[in-house]
Amino acid sequence: MPGGGCVGILAGAGPLPAQVAAAALEKGKSVFVVGFRDFADTALLAPYPHEIIRLAAVGETLAALKKHGCRELVLIGPVRRPAWRDLRPDAEGARILARLGRAIFLGDDGLLGAVVRVLGEEGFIVRGAHEFLDHATGRSGTLGRVLPDEQARQDIARGVQVLRAMAALDIGQGCVVQSGLVLAVEALEGTDAMLGRCGKLMQAGSGGVLIKMPKSGQDLRADMPTIGPETLENAARNGLRGVAFQPGVTLLTDPDRCVALADRYGLFLYGLTTEDLKEEK
């Protein structure tokens, strides 16, 4: 990726928008952040040039990006999809919504893919956060001291099967499996809420396993599976024994702390290998 130029960051919640901003600066680019009101963490964005703008104020957002000379964009950080009655788009927002058409009513993949397409038509180059945070996408194999045993590997394999089936329906990026039993799948509520449900569903015996991986064909520029320290905290709190993810296409918000927490709680943190991802014939 060539140096120079201003990267516009459309920031939802969490620490990743600020991490992308810092990484872009290290790569020799300037940054400008549009933090979405009620979602973005303003304290984390404070060190970077930014404005806080209402989600549906699309005209204001595009004007701010163009004013700062942003040609490349990164969409990063979760944003809860608002109800229609709460959206209140401005004139530019209404125009964009009309161009999105039926995609508004699709699952996240369909909607986010359409958003990326429309931003491209507006003259922006949409980049994936992983293009800047290439140090934070993990690696294959065990990242900490704890290794998955045979039962855990079977649960991982089951989870990969489940997520591949879910991908066709655009449902989610995560599930929890315990001794072959699917305890929960991730939908609109997100990973942390799903793990909270699992605490009440856990069976006797060895704990469950969280598996996270992107859907097949998913546009990683718009949405990537994410694991952070809170994921490991919630996994331990709710009786899980480990977390597995697909490296290269999963963001770890704080890799060193994730590994440290996994070791502290006796959890495995495991990057899926090509063998784990091999489809059965």
C-alpha cells in the first residue's frame, strides 16, 4: 500500500478505529475520523483529527471526508442497525438509501456489501482494516500455553461445519459447541451476548468452545470477525475452555493481552489450520 494520502475512518464502537488510525499514521498516511454519534468512543478518538456525526447524516459525513481530502476509507467498529423510525436521514442520506434499494432489508453481508459498492461509486476506495492492522490477524496453531485436546478439536471441527452452513443464510460469524452439541449461534446480538447465554446452557463435563470465522464470500472490507480481551474474559466467565478463529481474516484487538488472558484462565486460543478448514467430501 503506497504511503501518503488521507485515510478516512468511519468509526463505530470499540478500540479498533483508533488502532487503525495509529497504524495508518505509521504507514505514512494522514487520517481523519468520522465517529458515529452514540457508538464511537470519543476518548479513544481524541488524539486524531475527527468529527462526531449522526449515523444517518450522510451529507455531513461525505462533506467532512471530502474536505479533508480522504480518498481511501475504512469502515471499522460495530454499529447497531437502527430501526427505520429512528434513522432520520438527511437529504444525501435519503439519496444513498434509495441507491441501496432492497439491500437495506438484507442481512449484514448484503447491506454492508451494498454500502461498499455505493461508496466506491462516490469515488472512494474502501480498504479493509486488516490492510492496516496486519500484525493483529493472528496465526495458525496455538497462541498461548494451553493446547486444545481431542474433544476440543472435534468441537472445533463441528463449529466450522455449523458456520459454513450458517454462511449460506447470512446469520453470523460465531458459534459455541460443547462435546458435539451446538449451544448457541451468533446472530444480531453479537459474540458477547451469545457467550452470556451459553453460561446458562453449559452441560456437565468439559466446557464449550467458541469458534469464529468469516462467512464464505464475505467482503472483509466491511466486516471482519473480531476477538478482543473481553471475548476471553467472557469465555472464562461463562465456562468455555477455549476460542478458535480463522487467522488472517480475524482481527485481534489486543493480541498480546488476548494471549495473556487465555493463559491466565487456562483457555486455549487457537488459529485454525488449513487442515481444520479442509472441507469434507
